[in-house]
Amino acid sequence: MTEQREPTGGDVLVRVMKRHGIDTAFGVISIHNLPLVEAVDRELTFVAVRHEAAAVNAADAYARASGKVGVALTSTGTGAGNAAGSMIEALTAGSRVLHVTGQIDSEFLGSNRGVIHEVPRQLQMLDAISGYASTIVDARDAEQELERAIEYITTAPSAPASVEWPSDLQYLAHPEDQHPVNRPAPVPLASADDENVGDALRLLASAERPLIWAGGGAAGAGEELAELLHRVGAGLLTSNSGRGIVPESNELVIGNFASAPGAAGLIADADLLLSIGTHFRSNETKSYHLQLPKPHIQIDIDPLAVGRVYPADVSLTGDARAVLRQLLSGLAAGEVNTAWTQRVSQTREAVRSELTAQIGGYAEICDSLREQLPAESVVARDVTIPSSQWGNRLLPFFERGTNIFPLGGGIGQGLAMGIGAAFARPDVPTVVLAGDGGLAVHLGELATLAGSQAWCVVLIFNDGGYGVLRNMQRANGFARSGVDLYTPDFGLLAQSLNIPYTLVRGAGVFPDALHSALERRGPTIIEVDVEALDPAPQEFTPPVHIPVAKGRS
């Protein structure tokens, strides 16, 4: 006869997760989160990763791919500290991540007496890496505090939240003893000031050659944005984060090519720029030296973001979807400049053809991915040459949730992101693009992938180290140092994990290898020998500014 189990705070967490439609949590079990992991594993899905940073990366990608809140469970002290880098990525990306970390027993909080895993200022650390951070100090407040964190996470502009939960209060937080949860009434989407909307409408009506630049802040406004594009005959530039908000099959979508030489003429001749929810990041604006059209209408939910990088002639502060609806409702019917829209489409094709010619044998891989993957499949990309050179631009995306990458630029996060995305979208395959150097950062997560049996294909682009940094050293006259790494035999590694493996060398091999991998409907590794690409790609050097001292050439 099975002994009756006493409910714990884990059951409170599960109740909150179910309330918000969250079916999966990622984490590392410890003595400081046993009740939480036990309940999630019993009632929902718990994915046991090998490192706390991977737990947050996976939860981050789960959130991006599903539109829900991603949940990461870690231990206190070092465990919470291990998660910090990935929390910074989630914070940079504005991802909806709930990080629940353990804490020492509540009676010893702040005592500094050396309790095992004690970190006296852990909450300060969590506050620095999260949009919201708090401590559960009463077992009866656990549900309220979790709901408060989720309310913060899901309120625009979104950001991750951390809640530290003392281990004794995890055991004592009985579901039936929880204080009532007061859920706030839905807040209507924030609209812009009518006078400013009127100014924007006058500029839009008079523009003959308009461009729109969409960043991640335009997410959720895809339909309105696509309608506006065609109503005014504008071309759409995007940041990397804004890709897929309007499907990149649309003939007016130029995409993440603002800094490409082939787009320079179009940008120079435009007579209006409307930007939506973008930071104008340095790597997408030639370190802020890119000349953009004027006048400039800027839409952003954060009033402090308006004019921060490029001056705005008209400021529209509010939710992107609400503001675009205001503009659409006020736009009078007018003629579209067909000569301009034709030029937009020509530019769209020209920048893609130019990049295709540059990447040599990578083009076959890029084309095969798009031909064989469903439109709903996520491509999770680590920081590696294939991602930065062509994955961020040339590989088409048709919805934003399929374009997952480390927005903060940190290497080594792609594999865990792919695992999280695969759990968010289990009915379609997920593909990870990773270099051998980046994959080595969290090599243990290959074991997580093998154990999970998630439908995920890992493409390893092997150049024996940090190829992009080699290129930078060579281009700038530096000695070659720190970039040549001892690389595992990925075939033997895959065999040890019972993951099917294929090595791709030369042209004409990748399409069949990808087809076979996708047919397996489980974990698969394809290693691409970068040195054997045919034809060889042009050397890629990232757009990183290296200053020259005054008086020196």
C-alpha cells in the first residue's frame, strides 16, 4: 500500500503553471528544490538538463517558440549563479522566463552563519539579472508571489523574473493554505497621443518612397504591419529580432539587410522612415554610422527609447499593435508608388543574390533547410559563422517564434535553446546551428538531448575552433592566439550517446543527410566539415568596430 503523500509547494507551482498553460519546466534537481521538481515531474514534464545556464536557455527558447512563460528551476547559491549568464540573455531579449531558485531555510536568511549554499546577497544578484526579483518569506504567500512574477513577466515590455524560495517553505506551502490570488483586470493596449498620430499620418500621406524598420517590439502586430506596408507601399527592413513578424516571403520584406551594400541606394533615396520597437543595434547600423531616411516616425512602448539612437521627428509612444491600428484607421485611401515598390522588390532580390554568391557551399545548406523544414519549425542558432553570415539574414522565416538566437551575442547557448524549442513545438522538427567551439561550452547538453528524445537535428559546423575570431585576427593584423581548440570526435561522441550521426564533406551530400535526419523524428547530429565546403565561402568578419588611435593610420 502506497503511503499518502503530503502536498507541498511543488503542487502550488504546478497549479500556477497549469493555470497559465505551461506544460514543461527545465532544471537541475538539488536538495534545495526537491519538492518543486518532484511535483512538476509527476504532473507535467520536467526536463533534467546538465547545467543551470542551459535550464534558463531552454526555458527562454520554450517561451519564444510557444508564446507562453518558460520555467527554469535551479538550486540556490552556485546553482543560481550558474544561471546568471542565461538570465542576462533573457533580460536582453525581453523573454518571458520565470526562474525559480531555491534558498536556504527561511530561519537562517541573512544570518551569514555559513549555512550550506548560503549566498548573503543572492537577491541582489537576481535583481541585477532579472526584470523582477523577490523572495518568498511566508509559505502561504507562495502562490501570490509566483502569480505576481508572472504578471510582471507578461506585462509589456516583457522581461524575465526570478523568485527565490527557501527550501523549508517549499515543503510547508500547502496548496489549500494559500492566500487568495488577486488577478488584475486586463490592461488595454496603450495607444499613442492623437496629436502625434495626426502628425504621423500627414507624413505618411505625403511620402512617396517610405521605408519601415521593425524590431522585436513589433511582435504581435504582424497583421497590422503587413497591411500598412501594402497600404503605403513601403519596404520593410528588420532587425534580426524583428524577422518573421511579417513573413519573409512577402515581396515588400527586404529583411535584416539594412547594412548590406545592395540596400544603400534604396535607403538613401527613401523620403520617410517609420521605425517600430527597435533598438537600432550597433551591429545592424554600422556602429550607428548608417544614415537613415528623414523624417523619422518612431513607435515604441518605452518613451525613453524614442530618439535614443536616431532622432525622431514624430514620437508615438504605445503598444505597436494599438498604434498601428490607429494609423491604419486614419489613413486615407491613396495611390501607391508602384515604381518604388518594384524597386523595393528588386532590392530584396539583389541583396539576397549578393549574399548567396558570397557564402559558397553554405548556400546548398541554407536552401535545403528551407526546402525541407516545415514553416513552423524553429531554427535555433548559436553564435557561429553560419548564423552570423547567412542564418541571420538569408534563411527565410515566416513567423517570429521560429527565429531563435542569442540576442545578447553570448556563445554556447544554441543547443539548450534548441532543446527548449523542441519541447515547445514537438510536432515539427527543430534544427540547431552550432559551431564546434560554441557546442563545447555546454557539451553535456547533448546527453540531455539524447535522454529527452526530442525531435531535434544538431548541425555542427566544424572548423576546429573559433573561426570568426581567427578571421578578425587575420583581418586586423593580430597574432593567431586562443582560437584553435582541441575538438572532440563528434562521431564517437554521438555513438556514445546513441545519437545517429552523419559527416558531410563536399557538395551534394547535405540534402540527403538532412532528409534522413528529419525522418528519424528524434535526436540526430550532422557534422559539416567547413574546410570541405564547395565552393569555398568568402571569409566572414563580423562588423565589430576596432578603433585607431589619433595620429596613427
